[in-house]
Amino acid sequence: MGSTNGAEDRFLREFDVEFISPNGKNPPPRGLYMLSNLDQTFPYPIEIVFAFKKNSSDINVDVAQVLKQSLGKALEMYYPLVGGVDVSWDGRMLVDCRGGDGGVPFVEALSDEEMAAAVGDIALIDDKLKNFVYSNHTPYHTILDVPPLSVQVTTFKCGGIILGVGFNHVLIDGRGFSDFLMNWSIVAKRSMPNQSPQINPLSTPNLDKSIFSPNQSPQITQIPHPEYSKSKSPLIPSLTQKQHKIMLNYSFCFTPTKLSQLKKLALHNNNNNGNNNNNPVSRAPTDFELISALVWICWTKATRVSPAKTTQILTAVDGRPKLQPPLPPGYFGNGIVWSCARSRAEELTSQPFSYAVGIVHDAIKAVTEDYIRSAIDFHEVTRKPLEQENTLWITKWSRLPFYEADFGWGGADQVAPASLVDNLVVSLSQGKHSRDLVISVRLPAEEMEVFKDLIQSELN
């Protein structure tokens, strides 16, 4: 798949920003909305685009108006998305919902081009995708500047639609965002003419943060947490650090055939190199474990981690089903914790493939309720951010029901991140009906060329 810097600007006419507030019958609560320790650990903005190949002659509706009105109704349930992120006296991030001129920024834009010609395959993560998400035309300095939610809808000459949504990760993770998206789409679809009464019911969000409260006397247990920084890194990092290198985004496609080959390689290594493999694969690895292991190896080589240094990959693991009882459905917030697979770089890059797969599998398996509770207490005591040195992060969006959100004109044909956070790899399905998985990564240009060659040599 392809790269993407320096895309040509298209003619894109934007209207003034509107601020959407809850428009339901019940006024939202006012006050300070507290955030859990898990909310504090990934203070970065996330931007996603949804491409709909809607024929404007099929449904004679004002798409932007439908989205605005339904968003206002959905926000009655999700009132923290209308607040502003701030910091309390003790350095914790929270959401100020005390009113004022709040609201979700919403932009309507029009393009005089065909969507296919203007955008193409959005899974390529082209820089031009930034044109389709809200921008206040000034860089965000920290996560405190990022609105909890922002929306832009762009309509093309052909009737195609791109819905660009940005959200502040300290409020919600991918699962929380997809729950919100589904509820918003249900509200929108109910307002459309001639809709079937069989539309799914709304699910009520659960905003109870006490579920992830630390112990009254938080303790650092015997469970190590190398996923958190060992240095004095700020808990709220700058988002506008000057890049001394040219950064590139790139996407790679893993077909079911290729994943099957990687699985056979991992199991073959496991069976034939037992004495040399300290982390044998105990069962058939998942596709995500295979991708994570391969990306980790190639990234370690491309970034030239010193052979004697420790390299690690942090995997976002949904903690909701790990708790007993499981987290209530519709939990609104961050339910993810980060597993940590570690190895000396020399061993990772010289051992059979099954070595890396086994480490990744064991790290994910280690995320239990005790691990989650320990991570919460660890952050309470240390206030450390995630580790960045010699560390790669990866998240699995392909498990999220992004393609199921139907606002009244069918689900999206493609979904992709509009931008990428440094250090973070995103895995997502290539299209609505595709079984191919796409991973997207951002690296300095020189390192990207090496990484690209290493990955593509495995995909060919």
C-alpha cells in the first residue's frame, strides 16, 4: 500500500464552525466530570474518517442537518463530550462541564470533485485525509487544547460523504467511541423517512468512574509495569514538538493468505527450534499476535535499537471483559490497559519468528483483573506516562464495529485514521466487506524506508 506526504489541495469550501449542544428535553448535569487513572495514560487526539458512497438521488435529505440534529440528541446522554479538558490542583486531568460557550465543533464542507478522484483508497492514510477532520487552524499544544469531540462532514459532487470525527482519548477509548458512534447513528437513522421500525434500540452509557478507582491505600504490587515510563517524562506531553526529521505515514495490507503463511511459520519455528526458542507458542496465534510480532521485529531493526538494549511493544488490551463481574455494557471511558512484551533487541531480531509471537501472546495473556488493578494503583502512586524509549504501541481497531454504524444511508465503505500518533500502530479492516487487515504507522523518512522494505519482503 502507499505513502502520503505533500498531497495536492483540492477545492474544499467550508462553512463557519457551529457548536452543537445537547438538545434533548433534559438539561445535562453541570460540574466537574472526573476521569479515572486509566483515562490519564494516553493523552493524545484520535482522528477517524468514514467514507460513504452515497448516491445523492437515493435519499433526498440534508445530510449535515441530519447529523447535527441527531448529534445534539445523542449528546444528552454523552454530556461530557460538550465540556473542556482541564487539570485539577493535583495534576489530574478532568472535564469541566460547568457550561459557558461549550459545544461540539461541527463543520460542513463541500467539494466540487468526485470522491473517488479526490480521496481514492482512504486506507492509504494519505496526508490529505487531514482536510476532512475539524481543525481550528492552530496547532494543539497539549491534550488540554483538544476538544472532547469534533465533527466535519464533507459532501462530494457525486453525493459521496466523508464523516471526519476527532475525539480526545482521555475521555474515551476506541470501544467507548464506537458505542457513542452507534448510538448517534441510531438517533440519526430514526429521523430518516421510511425507516424500518426494527432499528436497534439505544444503549445507555455508563458514566460511573468509581469502577476504576484505586485502592484506598494504593500499593505497587509484585506485578511489574514496564509499560510506564522510567524517566521523568511529563504526564501531559507536548503535541507541537518540533520535528527535526521528515515524518512519513505508510500502510501495509495483510491478506488472509499471508496471515496463514505467517501462522505456519510461527508454528513451524516452534516445533523445530524448541531448544533455541525460550518462548514457544502454546497454541495457534491470533492474526493480531502475528501482525504485532512481525511489526515489532521490523520496527526494532528499522529504528536501529542497540542490540544490548531492551525493546518492547505495548498492546492496548480491552479490560472490560477481564473484570469479575465484567464491566457494565456501555462503559463510557477508557477501559484499556497496556500489555508489555519485552526482549533484548539482539534476541528479538535473531531468534525464530515464534520467539516474538510467544512473547506477545504471553504479555497479552498476562492482562488479568489483578494486572488491571495493579496498573491503576501503579499510576496512582507514580503518575507516570507510557514508556516511549525503544517502545512501540499497537492497537486493534478491526475488532470495533465501525462499519456497523448506519446514519440512514448505509454503513461506511471504508474507515481509516486521518492522522497517526507517533509510536502508535493502528490495525483496521481495509473495507466493509474486506477480510484484509491494514496496519498503519508513522516514522521518520529514513527509518520508514527500511521498515517498508522489511515488511514488504515478508508480504511478497
